[in-house]
Amino acid sequence: MASSNDNKSTEGGFQDGNSDPNDEETNELCPGFKDVDAFVKYGLGAVLSATKASAGLPQAGDDYDFYRSFPGFQEFCESQGDKLLHLMSQIMQHHGCRSHMRDRNKLTGLEERFDLVVDSNDTILERAGILLDEADGVNRSQQPVMPAGFQPPKIVVSSWNRKGSGSGSRPETFRLLHAKNVARPQLKFKEKVDNSNTPFIPKIFIKPNATKPLPSYFTNKQIRKERPEDLDVPAALADFIHQQRTQEHVEDMFAHPYQYELDHFTTPENLLSKPEVQMYKPMAETKCSFIDTLEDLVALNEKLCKLSEFAVDLEHHSYRSFLGLTCLMQISTREEDFIIDTLELRSEMYILNEAFTDPATVKVFHGADSDIEWLQKDFGLYVVNLFDTHQASRALNLARHSLDHLLKHFCNVDSDKRYQLADWRIRPLPDEMVQYARTDTHYLLYIYDSMRAQLLEFHHGQPGLLQSVWNKSKDISLKKYLKPIFTEESYLELQRKQKKSFNTQQLTAFRLLFAWRDKLARQEDESTGYVLPTHMMSKISEELPKEPQGIIACCNPVPPLVRQQVNELHLLVQQAREMPLLKVSKDGCQQWAYVLSVLFGPHDTSRISAAFLKELETKSDQTSLSVAHMKASRIIESFENPFRMYLPPSDVHINKNAKFDPSSKIFEISKRWKLQSIEQQHKELEAKRKAKEEAKEQAKKESLQNVATVRQQAADSLKGGGKKRERVASEVGESTPKPSKKLMKSADKPQKTEPPSQESFTPFDYSQSDLSVFAGTKSKSNTQFDPNRQAPDFKKKVFICSLISGNRSMSYMAGKSERGFRHNWPKR
């Protein structure tokens, strides 16, 4: 807030200094301050003291609550808060913002005040930025002058096209100049663009400045136009077939035509010595020629062949073409600038090979890595004796290596990069774009002289550092253009750059969409970014929409070709959804099966195909793995839970396909678990069986040794003096029968029994037993289910019998059973 106050004071000070004439007499910016430095120094001191004071206040928490309990501290805080709110309201009111800071609701007052502060800061900072731009001479309200018939340029403000705003430089945005109704220049080309999926073959058929003649394949190139059998075959494929027929060398077809000349090229001595730096001519005094006819191009080639150096630059367009188009070429000499319409003279640009391959003429480029490839692809042009100022900038260790930095460093010229993203297919070219194109080469020869001199000074006059720049430039000249070739694995490199982990369905969708995009881009001669941008393709692959409207929803804005062929894209996505759901590593290989996504229930069978189940059955028989697979499995196992193998798979729902896939980890775990559980069960059963047999044998032995017969017990009782007979221990597994209640009652009654005689044994008299307990028993009830059986009536009498063989009681209902009346059973 203090800074906002300082801004106010500073702003007011500048206004007072400009309006009050007395300040010139007193030489004071504002009362009490001589200049801006004194005012800023005072302001920084005030801000620093305020910051220290705020840091000394009690922190929020226990300390603040403790001090807040004192009435004096509470009153002081409220008074200071009111003062601050009053100051803030005044600053906001001065800048035209909402300033009602104090009259707020107690419940929502804090949030409303915070919103007011944010809005006011935005307004103040925006005004400060506008004033600083006006102080620098920039007027944002001024619109660029555009030719009649063209729409004004659109300013695209984003992080990818904004210059870095550091060390005093203000941020700047680029202008995307485009036109909606540009005729496709490919329709006017004499030689049609070859977008076939075949390697690139050089277009050269005449080799000027040659020390090694051009191979016969290139010199006889006109013969292939007379071969009627190859009319329906792409040009590159027809050349390859013709090469096979004539037994020509394949190396000659794809070799660099000037490989021999560049390998034997040596930098002249005068280029390794200190040059005489020649100042550039002002752009207003330099003649500029626009070349769009064959006669002017031939005249330019004759002029360039007489020079010792010239500067070259290209303007390329790659959005509405699969391979890209070189739309403009700029050439600058010491006296004149040339702008060549390469779209109009595309088939005649090979004429410049005479000057571009002359080893006595230096060709100065900046960042020629792409320019060399574009010259070969579109025109069949090659460069001998190249000097790249970008490589020289790296050797000099400059702060930046861009062309605009070199222009500012050596020429003190601010380059206008607003039209860097312009559509260079526009014809006729606006004057602003022509001036922008001239700037790229007009000062380049002066920069070339200055950098050579500095390279010699940096190396104390020795040419070693300068020679290294020449060598690197020659390596750039040896680059060959490589045509993008589509293969089955082409999508993997792009998928790795996305840094997303896809499963098999998503990866299949990405692969199918990549192939569809490449095929359509080649057919329509459009860039892949125009057909389907990569981020949209990744979004569709990740979401896997079930309807065509979902594909449209993943694209914003919707590309025209996607809207036209949305049904075909929908079929590709459906094909991907039929793939088995397996997790895939970043390198595209299957790692392990995993549980179905939570977005789909266990009964969703739309992701399982019969072909996959059949494939699983065939894979289950293949148990042999390679060494690489075994190593990978061991590495994966080392990062997994060591106790996972002991967990049964029945606790969680696992994909059925994953259980039967031999390459999955779940299959291995479940198989190991089953084997261990079966083995453990066998061991336990064997141990129980042995223990049971041993117990039976032991009990049998003891019963045979210790149990006496009845006669022996009677004899022992006679010998023992009428002692009672000891109870024999029951065998293992027997249980003592529990006496019934009636037996207990009858046992309580006094019975007259005579003492047993000691001389003779009398057997037990069963007539004295109470046999009424066995009355009312019925035959064993049938266990067959009878639906006509009546429900049990607990009011009826229930007979309880005691089972002799056990201690469980069973109840039998009195009444007749109605079994047998099948006509009463319910019909099925």
C-alpha cells in the first residue's frame, strides 16, 4: 500500500514538475526533494520502515489473541486500521476506483475489501504501464497501417510468443498476420508436390562449378518422363524402380551432389585475415528490387557471380502444406537489396546454383540449419563457402544468438519482429512485410565483417577460432534434407513427448489417429497441425469418447477436416475401445495387467473381445520367455510389494483377462498362490490322516491290555472282599450318555435291595428298572421334504427321548404324517 502511495506521490510529482514553472527556479522536483533519485530513496526508506514495523506486530495465533485481550491494544489496532482504510480509499478515489472501504457489512466486509484492493491494484498498474510506454514513445492506441483489402492483424498474446521482459526491456507481442482467402500456391506449381511416403531424391540435374561430375542418374532425369509404365507410381518410387532396372548405384541417388566439392574446399587466406569493416548504407538510400520474372532472375544471377560475398535469408510457411513452402528469398549485397518471389519462380530457382555453389563467393546466412534443407527441398539449390553468423555468435559467447540481438549489438537497430508469424503466401506483399524481410539481410554483411574482426581479436590475431566457425558452417552446408517417412512405430516418439501414461486402449487410439492424420495430411497437402493438432489428438486418445459429439467436444476450435470426417474418427475410437485394457509403459511395451478402471463396472463387457480371449489361450501355452523379458520381470518385481504374493486374489475384483494372461503379474501370483495353497492342504490332510491312524492304533493297544472280561472282574470282586466294580474307561470317541429326568426321578425313590452275597454272583435284575421311558417312541422320521406337512404346534405334547449313543435331545411331533398324498403337492 505504501508503494501505491509512492506511485501516487511520484505521479503527482511529475505532474507538478511539468506544470509549475517555479520548479525550474528552485530546481526541485517536488517540495523537499531535488530530483527523482532523492524521492525514490525516501520512498524506499519509508517502505522499508513500514515493512519492519509490520514484521514486529504479533503474529496470528496465540500471541495475537493474547495481546488482543487488552483493551488498549484493541483500540490502537482499530484506530490504525481506520487510518489505513482511509488512506486506501483516498488512493482509490484519486484513480477513479471504487473507494468505499469502511462502509461494509461485518460478515462479508473482509472479502469485499479484498476484491476492491485487487481491482484497484490492477487499474493502477495498468495505468502505470501505459504511462511508461508513452514515456518510451509507444502509443498503444495507434493502429498499424494496413493496405486496402486486408484485415487488420490479430495480436495473439500468450507465453509462447512473448519476449522476455527482463533488465529494463518491456514485453512485446508478435502479430499474426494472415488472410482468409489466400489462393493455394501449390495449384500453380509446374512440378507437383510429392508427399508420398518415399525417401527424398535431390532435384538437381545440372551441376555448375563441379570438380566431380553429376551421376548419370540425375543427368538422365528427363528420360523418366517418357516412361508410360510409371505414370501411376509416385515419382520417388518410379525413380527407385528405374534404378533397379538399370542397375544404377543407390548411393548416387541419395548422396549429397556437392559432397566431393565441400570435402575438398579450403578457406582462402584472405578470409582468415583481419577484414576491413565496411559500413552499411542506410536502408532509405539502398535500392530494393522485387524479382518475379525469369529475366530478372537471370540478371540477378549474373550480378551475384561477379561479387565476392552476399547475404541470404528465407521466409517459410509450414501451416497449410505438408512439407512446407519457401515463399520468399531475400538477397543483399553491399549496394542493393533483392526480394525474390519464390512461389512464382519455384521451377526456375535452380539457376542460382551457379552463384550459390561458387567457392570464390561467400554466402552469409544466419541460422542456416533449416535454410539449407529448404533450398534443397523446394529448389534443388546447394551452398558452397557458407558463413553462418549464428555459429560466430556462439564462438564469441554473446548474451543471445538471435538475429535481432546481433542487429542491436552491432548496428544499434531495433528489429521489428511483429510479422514473424505472418502468412508469407500473401500476394501482393504489404510494404510492412517487405521492410521486415529487407531488415534480415540488409545489415548482415556488416555484421559478417565485424564478427570476423572480433574472432581474430579474441584469439590474439590467430585464425584458429575463425577457422572453427568456417568448419562448422561447412558442416551445415553438408546437411541433407530428409523427408518425413511414416512407419508403424512413428507414433511412439510423439507419444513419449506427451509424457502421459496410456493404457492399451488409449495407445491404440493414439496410433490409429496418428496414422489417419498422416494419411490425410499427405492427401490434402496440409500440415499435421492443421488436420489435427497434437494436443487435441492426445485429448481424444485419453478420453475415448463413445459418441461423435464427444470427439467434437475434445477439439476447441474444431479443425475443418475433423468436422468433415468425424464419423471415421469415431470408428477408429470404437476400434481402440475393443482392445484389452492393459497398462503400458512409456516405451510402448506392456508391463503388467491391472484392475479395471473405476469408471467402468465389473459387468462392463464392452472392453473384452473374443479375439483377445482366443489370443490369451494361445499365449498361455507359450511359457518360454527371452532373457530381456526375464530381466524386465525381475526389475519390476523388485519395485513391488514383497507380501503381495501371499495375498489371495479373491478380496478384490480383478480383470478376468488379467488372470489368464501368462505375461501378467496377477496370473503369476494367483498361480503361485494356488500351488502353495494346494500343497499346504495336501500336507495338512496327510498329517491329520497319520495322527488319526496313530491314535486308533494306540487306543486299540490300550483297550486290549487294560480291559478285563466279565469273569475276570467277578473273580477280582470275590478276591477283593466285595468291593464295588471299577468303571472301565471308555474308548476314544465315546461319550457318556446323559440320563433323562424320569430316570433321575425314579432313581430318587427308595428301593429295597439286598446286599450282594460274597459267595455267589447274581446278575442284574432288569425287572426292577423303570421301562416307561421307552414308551411313546416312534420310528425314525423320514428326512425327505414333505410340503404338505403341517407346521409344528407347540401346544401339543412333545416326547423327549434320550439317545443312548449321544447326548443330543431330539423332538418328535405327535400326529399322523401325510406323506404319500402327492395330489396335495404343488404342481411345477
